[in-house]
Amino acid sequence: MLPLRARAASSRAAEAVAARGPIATRLAKEAVWRGLDQPLEQALRFETDLTLLLQATKDRAEGVRAFLEKRPPDFTGE
């Protein structure tokens, strides 16, 4: 069993990830995993492509709106 401090730290990390948009989180994980096996320039191009895909999502628009309205975002995964 994890020591109490480690469990608390892992819970905080999990909550921080869960508060992010699900699409952005999924694409970030994909960029990291694919980037491990690619040359740097190719990995950066792939990350740029994923960023462009993310710009067209409803979650991205919600994130911007929430930021401007100074409220937590309500991400839907769209």
C-alpha cells in the first residue's frame, strides 16, 4: 500500500488531469507516446497536427469561454 503522502500526491495529480479537457488530455498522451519513438522534428510536426485538430473542438471553445468568464470549464469531450 502506498504511504499516505504518496497517495495524497497521486490523488492531487489525478484530479488535476481529470479537470482538463478529455480530448486535449488524450491527444497530449498520444503525442508523448508517439514522440518517444520518433526523431524530434517528426514528433514536433505530429504534435502540431494534433494541436490543429484540437482547435476545432467544442471543448477548446468552452475552455476559452470559461477562461474569459473566469469560471471552471464544463468539458463534454466534443
